[in-house]
Amino acid sequence: MFDVPKHLGARELAVVDLFLTAIDAMGGIRAGHQHGLGRWFTTGNLITAYLSLAAAQPLPRTGDPVQYWTTLVRAGELLAAAPDPDPRIKYALTQCRTNATRATST
């Protein structure tokens, strides 16, 4: 099976950049998760990538929870601003905002 690369527009590239920042703020990522994210970035499946990152957690010792969650909030806002956004984005964005609030108050 081969992945067909999708040409990403400026908004999509900005989302990928935010995802990469969030991945760095995780403090480490499983190889399989990293591989899946790379494939989703290549194919333009940014919704699946966002949902995957929103369901993950930064590592307690090496991660930066504030940066992780606030970066995912920004990425989610960009995804939600797209015409006819996937309805799952709204829920995941709400969860990321809640986690960002918790992280900043700790």
C-alpha cells in the first residue's frame, strides 16, 4: 500500500507546524504513533492526526503540558475555521482547552 501525498495549503501547513511543536512538547512519542502521524501529514488527513494528538498526553517527566495543550488549541482553532469542519473537531478542541486550563493552573 502506498500513501498518495496531498498538496497542503498554507492553513494546512500551519496546522502541521503546530502539530510538530506539540509533538516536541510531548517529551517523547512512541515510534508507531510517530509513523502514523507522518503518514497522516503526508496524505493530508489532519483531522485524524489532531484527534490522535488530542487523545494523547505529554510525558510527565519530559513533556511540557502547557505548551502541548495550548499548541493543540491553536491547531484545533485553525481546523475548526475550515469550511464545513468535521464535527469531531469541536469536541476535541473543547477537551484540549480544558486540558490547557488545567495545565496552566497547576
